[in-house]
Amino acid sequence: MSLVVNFSRVKTEMTASEQFNMGLYLTVLGIPSITQDSLAEIQLRDRVFRAVAPFHRDTLGESDRNAHSYNWETYLGLSVNGSYETRSKWFNRIANSYLKPIPSKVARRL
């Protein structure tokens, strides 16, 4: 299935590559659209994914782990043709793919 990103309701300007990257990241997070109701869930999944995925964990270094990778409010209205995954189903998928032991130094900061 090809990725279809609907950005017509987004009020900020986005380049084509930014639209594609945001759409792809939404499918990784398992949430098909950014709405006011889904912001808290998106931010939670963003923090968990960045802590669990090894390439994010290595590049974060000493930065604030509570900071979000994007200002999600600016992308309200963005949607993709994916389906919603429940939190437990999403975490199991991410854990099976990425989860490796998290060092205690990193775990304390989550």
C-alpha cells in the first residue's frame, strides 16, 4: 500500500520532504491523524519510540528526554492512510523490533 499524506488542513507551510517524513513517522507511531484529541497520545508514543529505538537513543545524548521531537501543534490536521493501533499493540510491535536493554542512566531520565 502506498503512503498517502493529506496535509490540506495543516495551517503551516510544509515542503514535500517534510510532508513525507511526517506522514511516515505517523505510521511508525500508529496514529493516522494529528488532532487536538490525539496530541497527548502522539507525544507519549514519540517519547517512548525515541527512548527505545537505538538510533534515536544514541543521537539524543544528554538532551532533554521529555522534549518532543516535533512541535506537534503546528501539524494539526495532518493525516495519513494508516490505521490506528492501540497502545499495547503498538508497543508490542515496537518492542519486538527495537527493544534492547535500556541502560539505567537512560531509564532514569524517562
